[in-house]
Amino acid sequence: MTEDRLITVAIHTYEHALRLKSLLESEGVPVVLHNVNLSHPVVSSGVRVRIHEKDLPLALRIIENTDIFATPDNDALPPHNRVMIVPVDFSDHSVKACDIAFHLAYRHKASIILLHSFLNPYMASDMQLSDSVSYDIADSEMKLMMEKEADKLMTGFVAKIRDRIKHSELPPVKFTTSVVEGVPEEAIIELAKEKKPELIVMGTREAGKKEKELIGSVTAEVLDSCRFPVFTVPESAEISRMDDIRHVLFFSNLDQEDILALDAVYRFFTDERLDVTIVNVPSRKFSGNRAAASDKLLSYCAEHYPLYKFKLADLSLNNVIDDFHAIEQNQRIDLIAVPNKKKNIFARLFNPSIAHKMLFYSDIPMMVIPV
């Protein structure tokens, strides 16, 4: 049969041929080595690495992306490497976030850090001082057990990602993993401070489920405290690739920060022809002519982002969510873009930002840019 015919995919020294054989066979591709000097294999040259013809597409994808399929190295990524952080809890919305993150990273030649944090339940318990010795032992054993379980889950998750890359379901992107003990939002923020990512991509629950966890949302805490762009991906989002994004809703206060946020969006979608609706959100601090400011912003956008088509829409300050849903009913929205100004804890509780409101009441992917 034709599919059983052996073909040569590489010719290497014996040592390199063995490495390639091991790599391909670890990914399920049978390999045969030919022309090996059995008397002195170490000095043999011109060793042919041969596979079945039917395995050629799979083998080539593995060979072309050896840095992904070789034994993972979780050391620090090379300096100045473009990085995106993807927090994962191994749920369905983690998988959805990974889909978006890998396509974004591939487009921007970035690598990915998959981050998982686990919380030792003993740390959340009130312990008596007299129990300190037994606590230390119990805590150490519990931490070790939870760390092993977290590593096991991450290993399984990585295997699935590598398998999807191997079968062209995900683009080939170099990634590393980080498994740490700690509160999820704190782990994300600390890693972001260290790695300075281009983007943090986070999966979120459906709007109905998010409303039940307004206080404890990890994503909300990251939006409030992290000074790097965050891309949220609801588990029910219809998009799975960046090519699916055609229409962006951009929230604007008609101030200088809008330009910074628009520039950030443009960096991620430089070559796209997007329809952008600029939503004019009234600001109590704005005292100028809103119509003139809107026209000036549209002129700036037309000049600096020629591939985009812009139009304006208005929201009332008292009915942001209702007005948003009205816009949503009249046109398809693939992405919400929100400039996010840092607020103190009092302001966040009693005057939540647009980003917060959209996070909890919308099932559309959102890009939040700190300004």
C-alpha cells in the first residue's frame, strides 16, 4: 500500500538522528533509521530518518516546530521576548481563552506563559497558636499534595495543547508554564510585573454566572490592579479566531486617554479592516463642546487609522447597560474596547468603571487598556 511506503524526512549524524527519532516517536510517529554503521554508530554520518508517507504532514509540523514539541523548558523566556500571559484553571473557559491567545500570539510573534495558581486551604483556616507544630506538618504535606496535583493537571493540559498544535487546530506558538501557590489574582499581577506582557488573556464565565460573583471575580481584581492590557474571553463567546473580529465597540470619554487606548487596539489589529463604533460616554468632568470634540476625534481616527471605518454612538450616563444592549441589538459586536483609568477602592465599589459593567453584564470579548 502507498501509505506504508517509507520516505526520508531528514539526513543527520547518528546523534541528531536519534534525537529526531525520539521526538517524532514521542508524538506518535513511527521512525526507521537507515544507513547506520552498526560497527561504529557514533561516527556514522548521513543517517536517514525515515517515516511512513501517510505521517509526512504530521512529522513536518513537528520538525518545523521542534522548540514546541521538544521536552518543555520552563525556565525564563529569552530577554526582550514578547510575552502573553494566559491564566488557566483547566476549565472550558480556560480552553476558550487559550484558543484566542494562541492565535493572537502567533500573529504578533509572541510566546505564551500558561499560569496556574493553587490555594492551600490550610492557609485560609484560623489556627490556634498551640497547634503551630502540627499545623506546620499538615500544611507542608497538604502543600506538597496540592502542588503535585496542580502539576499533574498542567501536564495534561499542556499535552492537549501540543496535540492540537500537532494537528493544526492551534497555531505553533512557543509556550512555557508556571504553577504557583497563591491567590489567583495576586499570582497574575506578580507575574505580569515580572514579565511585562503585551497582553493578559483571561477566560470568564457567562454574564448570568458572573453576576453571582461580583465581589470575588479574579478578572475584576486584575482589571483594577494590573497596569497591562487585558483581553477577556467569555466562555459563551462566538469567536474562536482573531479573524472573526470585524466590528469593535470603543468606549470614549472624549479625552486624551482615548488616543492612547486606540493606539493600543491598533497595535493588535494593524492589518485588519475593522468597523469601529465610538461610544460617547458622558463624563461629569467634561465641560467643552461635545459635538466639536467628537468631530475632532473622528478626524484624528480617519487620518491615523485609515483601514478602520469609524462612526459615533451615544450612551446616557444613567443607563449605560440598557443603552449598550440597544446598540448590541442593532449591530453585531465582536469586541468591546475600553480605556480603564485606575481608581481607588472606594471609587471602584461605589462608581464601577465601564470595564466592570461590561465584564459582568456582557458576553462579548473585551479588551481593557489601562490609561
